[in-house]
Amino acid sequence: MEKLQYISQGHTREEQEYNIRQALDHGVKWVQVRWKNADENEFFKLCEISKKLCSDYQAACIINDHVDIAKDIDADGVHLGLKDLSIDIARHILGKNKIIGGTANTIADVLQRIGEPCDYIGLGPLRFTSTKEQLSPILGFEGYQDMVNHLKENSIPVPKIFAIGGVVLQDMERLQQIGIYGAAISGEITSQPSVISEFKKAMI
């Protein structure tokens, strides 16, 4: 599983598509299509375009929240928030070979996600981010460390955890030392796609 995930950004379909193309051009191999409050038809079109683009670049395309769209366009999987469809139902709809990721904010969430089980956990936010409207409590590096310690102390294997929420390149060394698998990046890649190669180098 790739360690770097680009979460798409943009207020219009054109902006979203442009940013996804830029990320793929600069070497991203995993795109999560996320466009909150979008018109349903426009979002569906964006997902179709994104799936084709990702296929052309041999990259994974997963859809944020919308399991039905992921199935319709044969996306590589979905990412589900805690208030979205359950992992079980999504797995039943999409089949066992699709990637299903789940958001977590607390140790209880992480344990729930491990039990469901999903393929990876998006854990955050690391710090404040303006890309999310209803931000969960901020974890900071200490929060990540506490969660990894809790799992280890209880002899629970640490799953593939992606740091989310305001993550920047300089954070990667510390996150990896803690035992975080990868990162889902939005703003920094959107504003400077050339940083992708630096992220990849930082993710051992």
C-alpha cells in the first residue's frame, strides 16, 4: 500500500480535476477524491474523470464517503468517516478486494476500526486545518504517540495509520519515528505539487 495519499481539493470540478492532474503528473500514486458540498452530478463526473486519470497513471483512486459512486465507476475503494456507512456494509457492496479506509480521532475509534476491520486508518487531525469544516479535537504528535503506545501495551498490532489534518513535509520524520505508516496530504500538495517527491523520500 502506498504511503502517500493525495486528498483532492478545489471549489469547482475544473479546479479539482486540475489539482488531481498536477498531483499525478508529479508522481502521486494514490488519490482520494474529496469534494464536500458539491452538486451530485458534478461530483459523479469528477469521480469518473478521476478514475480514468488514475488508471492512465497506474494510480489508485478512492472516493470519499460515496460507496455507491465508488461501485458505479469501479473505483479502487472508499474512505469512510465515522458517521458514514459502516465498513461492513461498504465491504458487502464493494467486495473484498477494494480498499476501504476509515477515519479515527480517538483510541476508541482506532479500536473500532481495527475490529471492523478496514484496510487503513486515517487518524487525525495532527493540527488545525481549514479544509475540514467540523474539525475533531486536535491530536498533535503526543496524541499519535499515546495511541501507538496504547496499542503496543495491549499487544495489539499497529495497523496502517495515515496521519491527516494539516500534515506538512517537516512532520514526516517524527511521525515515522512514532510508528505512523503514511500521510494523507491535501493543502501542501495542492499548493506545491513538486513537494510530492520530497514526501516520498521522507517515507521510508
